Amino acid sequence: MNRNYTIRDIVGGIAKKEFLPEEIFQHYLTRIGLKNEKLNAYLSTFDFQSSAFKSQTPLADVPCAIKDNILIEGTVVTAGSKILENYVSAYDATVIQKLRKSGVQFLGKTNMDEFAMGSSTENSAFGPTKNPHDHSRVPGGSSGGSATAVAADLCVFALGSDTGGSIRQPASFCGVVGLKPTYGRVSRHGLIAMSSSLDQIGSLTKNVYDAALVLNSIVGKDKFDSTTVDMPEYDFTENLNRPIKGLRVGVPKEYFSKGVSTEVRDRVEEGISKLKQMDCHVIDISMPHSEYAIAVYYIVMSSEISSNLARYDGIRYGYSSKNSENLFDVYSRSRAGGFGPEPKRRVMLGTYSLSSGYYDAYYLKAEKVKALIRKDFDDAFKNVDVIVGPTAPTTAFKIGDKSADPLSMYLSDIYTVPVNLAGLPGISIPCGRGDNSNMPVGFQIIGKPFDEETILRAAHQLEQVLNPKS
């Protein structure tokens, strides 16, 4: 069992009786035991569970990992924070219920930046995760544990959450496929909220076909999440091989300006050249308001964090200070002791943005510019079918390089944040390695709302050219 198994490999191997479900599950637990001490991808692991759903499904008995901000009933969920260090989930997230019905096996919970706040998985209260290609580098964030687990073959696929690029950016850094669905396509019920208008659950996989399979299992309207949209059932694997000849591909000039490293630009431009060779129509476009995306994102996101993290008060659940003399002490000392530096920073930014006298100047203005960013995409999609560019401006950086400079860290998400602000689907696929760093480079494909079919089709066929073994 030395292969880097895909979902199809696992399902096929079990069907052919090459191995039993318990054997492949134990194979991955053994790998985790050997490698996790160095990588710190997993925070906890589980035992094999016989599925209550015996029918053969495309994901039956496939071992997967779950980011530790998605609830699994009866298990500890920390969101990478000491304030939830011993909190046990009271119910399953909707995506977990759906995966259970698909017969999936849960290997464990993966490390993450605290409350999904970060771009490197250095902000976890339980230590940083390492990039499996170079242990001195970050895996990206906040879904760095899930990305590392997939890239190091410590699971077959993983779930993550993406608020401003937290699936796609670590996918880029670790050389795997990361899919962020359209906002409202997948239920957020049971996802610990960071920024409710931007959060979306998605997958990290070893190839695009697997991403389509996982998406099939987790989509759908949910009565517990009013933002989900009722869409017709669809098999996202059905048209993956339908030719993309004539596909109109938009390339924003702003995505190749200052800030993107030469090694990233070279690999992404090679990917665009491959699309031209596949008879796609490559069209230069402009996204004039994209330069404001980071500023808008950090105002909107921090404001929503200020509200969402108010529930962690030392009273209802989670960490509570034992040395408090009055109610104010309980609040202040519990939050001071339970939250790390990054959540504190963002709560303060958000509270300031929403405060009397500053709401109009910051939050309201940010919402207006957010609408302009969405209009940029609407205008572009009148003339193109997909938009492509780098997933991240650089390859994975060294651990500690940006920890002391939050603004530099925030710029790691410059190409992914606009997608969340507009609620669009996006996917990152590997497109080679950088000439200088020899680290993976990600190629991002952005689609129209609820048009995951097109970005998956384009990504799958480009993947066959860039990574023929996928």
C-alpha cells in the first residue's frame, strides 16, 4: 500500500477486494502516526466506524480529514483555539451528515489558524503545521492542516473552509487541488463562524475529478442555513471531459502587476499558453477595483468577527477564567486568556469599524466598494466564461518570515479575496514549481455564480496537460 490513493483508487480497490475498508483506514492511521509529529497536520484522530449506509456510493469507505472548525458529534472541536480546547460537538454539521450518508470514513480533525484567521497556519494555539514539501515553510492557511494532510498522503481528501482564500491558497502552497464553491451552494450549518457573509466549506483533493465527486456529496439546500440555494441535482463529474474548445478565458491585467513573483508569473503564463493551445479564446480584461479588495475584506471580515466571537465570553461554553472577582473580570480575563494575538487584533479592528462615529467611514464604505468589486466580475462575465490567474502572489514562504508583519501576511490572499467578496466559485490546481524555490505554484480558475461545472471542466482538462498523472 505505497500508492498515493485517489478516491477512485480506494473505491475500486475495495470493490476488487484488493484490501478491506478497515485495512485502508489503518494504513492511513499508520502513516499519520509516522509523519504527523513533524508535520502537525492532525490535532486528533478517530477509530474506524462501520457505516450505517451500506449502499455502494462513489465515496464509500474513503478515509478523509476534516478541518477542526467543522462539527462532528461527540468529538472535540477547537477551531485551533485554546478557548475551545475541550469543547465537544453536540451535533454533526450538515456536510458531515451528508458525508456519513456517502459512507465516508473520518480519520480525524486537522490543524488550522485560530478561528480560521490566518494565511499560514502559524496562528494555531496548538503549534504551526509544516509544508510537506519543505518543513521550513508554511503550508498556507487557514486550512493548512487539511492541505498538508492531502499533499503528504495522510488522507484521500479533506474538507476545509474558505473565507478569503483559506482553501485555495494552501492548495497552491502544497500542490493539491482546492475548490471553493459558490456562496450558498454548500451549507455552513455546523461550521464555526468566522465571517458569515464570506465563509464557505469546500474540499482539498489530489485531482479535479475527486473535487467533483466530493462536491456531489456535500451540495444542497439546507433548512438550517437560510443562505443555501435550492438548485437542481447535478453530477459534476459528468461533463469533465467535454472539450473546452472555444471557452472564453479572461486574464485580468491587475493580477500580473507588481507583487506577483517572477516564478509564479512564469508558471501561470505557461498554463495560460496551454489553454490557448487547447483552442480557448484568451481575452485581456480589467478588474479596476481589485486593488481595494484586501482593504474591503479586512474591514468587512473583522466587523463580522467582532460580532461572531462575542459568544465566547467565559459564561456559556469554552474556556473560563478561574480567577475572576466579578462578571466583567470573567469576560475580560476569559477572552484575554483564551484568544491568541490574531483574533484579538481582528476583534479590535472590527469593533472599531462598527463603532459610533466610524461606521459610515469604514464599514459602510467597505460595503459600497464590495458592491463595485462584484460589479467588476459581473461586467467581465458578460464577455468571458472563466477568469484565470495566480492563486497566490508567491510560493510558500518560510515559517516566521511574515509573523511580525500582519499587513505582509494579509497580502498573501490578494488574488483569492475578491472571489469571496463576490460570492463566486474558484478552484486552484497545481501548475508546476517555482524556478527559485522549487515549491508548488497554484493556477486559479474563477467562475460565474453556481457555475462550478465550467471551472471544474476547465481545471480537469488543463490538469491533464500540466499534470498528466492526475
